[in-house]
Amino acid sequence: MKSLTVLGFDFGLKYIGVAVGQSVTGTANPLLTIPADQGKPRWDKINEVIQRWRPDALLVGMPLALDGSEQKISHAARHFADCLKQRYGLPVHLIDERYTTREAKSDLFARGGYRALDKAKVDGWSAKIITESGLNHMMNVIDPPPPLAGKHFLSTKQLSPAEISRLIQQADQWLDASGNLIYPAQPLLPHKTLANLFFENSTRTRCSFELAAQRLGMKVINFDVASSSLKKGESLLDTLDYLQAMGVDVFVIRHGETGVPKQAAEHLANRAAVINAGDGINEHPSQALLDLFTIQRYKPQLRNIKVAIVGDIRHSRVARSNVYALSAMAVPDIRLVGPKPLLEFDTSLPGLSLHTDLVEAITGVDVVMMLRIQQERMQEAAIPDLAHYYQHYGLTQEKLAYAKPDAIVMHPGPMNREVEISSEVADGPQSVILRQASFGVAMRMAIIESLLS
Ligand code: NCD
């Protein structure tokens, strides 16, 4: 098993002792003492130690009253632990430190006499004891590997509920309390490269992956399919080999044909990771995870909600990946809604039902997910005309009134305004469409990080 490097902090209002430990030995050494001003630490100093040691986890000593109850300083320590988590995106564990200062003093005393004791030394030594106590605890905890580690991300079907929850948690660390994106304090994957290979038009998804990778400190190349040698007949697999040989670690692939990302993944095996960014009418798994992440932020009780997915179900890879993810998370009522020719889906999954009447189907739902009419994928005229479609399936304020009053409205984009959704709804108070865009960057950061860990 890989040895983990852990940094331990002995939190104090004036000084914070820091120690470094290794899980393989279970021992730690004091490193330094960082000044704090009424609990506000010198973050520049903490950044330096984090950058120097690149720890896998952090431990914070939790000062408690002798009976174990929390006191004022305990809240400050908890706040410090939260800040560490937010800034560095690392797991942070709180350690009961009731006896550490006493133990540190007596240890140091035994080693060199009481005169040698100064505050800084005691704090450093306390941090060592906190770290060793945390390591002893961690040695008994074997964390499962990150959900996508060493794999490819091709379908939401491949993920267990626990893995989906972990990805949501990982994405959540890149949002602040108001849901705005935050940067990692330092580049997390500075020596990794991502290549976007889009064989179909895309603005949102391609930019979202690019921004996510940049936030992680990666290099990004946007492979221009139109002007590439692929036009000269070079096969996609050859292109992947060349790019991989030049140092690409992750390929984000969108293709009009079902199965192309899977083919690429099989060819590359463990030489590089592949993310399916949409293949034909098959799947679009990162979209589904960002949708689920959005739903979860607004409706945390996934096991109690009703979701309607409305529109061109038949041609929608977004609908397919969403159904698998929602169903894995035990969402009990998933309603697929659309005109008969566009309503094709295997309904063997529990909780899934098909509807042709929009008003009936969205009555009482918590989430309305609208889909784009995929005219480019329709071989035959599946719907009479767009005005007719809007009349029956376009989401207007009037129809939305049948959903729960606090229902959220989603759309993966690009939207056809006044075809599947009215501008009033798209820009209205129940719409979370732009939130989906922000949360998408956080979720893609989590997916990339997990694949490369
Ligand atoms: C979706 C796609 O390409 O599958 N869009 C997206 O990823 N933002 C949905 C669509 O094109 O309708």
C-alpha cells in the first residue's frame, strides 16, 4: 500500500504547531510553528508547508474541555479545519487533543529538562503527537480508491451509488456556500495534459472541460478536427497514439457515432484516460453527473423527489445518462415525457414511466429537466412542426404552475427558446440553467481528478 504523507496541526489562537507524518511508519516529526493572530493563521506560511510536503490528508487537533465538550476554541479549530478543506481540497480529520499538550510537555521535559521548553517547541511537539494519534487511527481505515482511478469514464452505468456520492462530494469542494466556483489554492495537476477531441459542435461541454482542466492547473489542447490530418484519412486511433506519445493524459471525446469513445478507451487501455463527452444518441455521462449534482444541491433528499425529463427522449444521450444516474441514486419517480415518436426508452428500471401529456406528467414534480429537440438526429419528420411542438411540449409559465411551487427547471443547453422552453421560464426564478453551467465545471474537475488519481 502507498505510504500517505500527512500534515498535523496543533491549533492555537496565537500559534499553530505543524508536524509531518508517514502512514507506513505511523510516526511524525515536528516541523515548525506558525504565528496566528487570534486564530487567524499566516496562510502564506501554511501554503508553503503544503506545497513543500504535498500531503494526502490533513489532521487538526481539536481542543475540547476535559469532559469532551466543545468550547470557544473548539469552534475556532473547526473553522480552521473547514478553511483547510476549502483551500486545499484535501481530506481533513479532526483529532481529539485533550491530552496532547500535557503529553508534549512531559515528553520534552524528559528529553531535555524543563528549561529547554518554549511555547513554539511545545506546539510543534503537540502537532507531532496529534499526527501520530491520527495516523494510528487512519492505519485502521482503508479508504476505497477514488471512483474512476485508473479507468475511463464512458457511462453513468459504470458507477455505484457510493461512487456517485463521492464524485458529488469532490465536486462540492469547488463551490463556496453560495454556489460560486472557487479555485484550488495551488495547481493540483500541473504536469498533466488534457486534449479535447470534438467531432461534433460544442460550446458548453468543450469550454467546461477546458476551464475545469485549467482550474486544476493542467495543460489543455483543443484538437481542431476540421483542419487536422483526420481529414486526410489518418485514423482516429493513430491520432490518439500520436497525441498520447506527446504527453496527453486525458482525452475528452465527443462523436456523432455511438461507441467511438469506448473504442478509443479500449485502444488506449491504461496509457491515457478517456472521457465520453457525448457519443451519438448513446450517453453523455459528465452532463448527467453535473445535473445530478445540481439537483442534489437544491433537493438534497434524492430518495423523495419526482423528476420529469421532457422532450426528445429518443435521441437524447443526456436523458439516457441521467436516467441511469437518477435510478442508481434511488430517485423513486422518473417521468419521461414527449410526443410518441420521440418517446422511446427501456422502462425496465424501477420508478420509470412514459408520458405523452406534459401537464399531467409535470404535476407535483420537484425537477423539470427540458431537452433540446435534436433535429440533426431525426431521420424522418417525427413531429409535425416546431410551433405545434411548442404548443404541446414547450415549457411555459402556465404549464410550470402544475409542478411543485419550488420545482427547479433545468436544461443542458443549447436551448431552443420558444421551441422547448419559453424565455420567461428559462430566465425566470425557478430556472437553475446557469447554475448547471457553473456546477458543471466543478463536477468535471472532480471527474478529471478522480480519473488521474
Ligand atoms: C447536449 C449534448 O450535446 O448532448 N448538450 C450539451 O452537452 N451541452 C444536449 C443537446 O445537444 O441537446
